[in-house]
Amino acid sequence: MPILMLIIIGAAAGFIATRLMDFRVGVPTTILIGVLGALIGGLVLRFLLLLTGVAAGIVGAILGALLLIWIWQRYVS
């Protein structure tokens, strides 16, 4: 169940992050960006997640996805 939740939150975070950064990619890449962003955000914002629960999880996932997109645009493309 945690993996399914990670994919759902990651997909939502990836969608929001790609729209905020005007980064147009396909659905699988958007989900991958969101999932990786959720992992990054979860590691960076672990303390915040403990304090506020799921709301911090989606914020952390979006921030992680934004960071990943920024790194991608800066160094890969």
C-alpha cells in the first residue's frame, strides 16, 4: 500500500511541478519525476512530515519534483 500511495502522490506532485516549471513531458516521465521528487522531498523534509502528516508529504513531493526538474533543465537538456 505505501508504494501505491507513493505513486499517487508522486503523480500529483509531478503534474503540479511540471506545470509550475512549464516542463512539458509525457505521462510516464511526469509520474517518474513526481515519484523521485517525493523521495527527495521525503528525505529533505522528514522532520516536517513527522509534525504535520500527509499535507507535508505532498508539499515535500512538489518541492522535490521542482528541484529535480531544475536540475534536469540545468544539466541534462
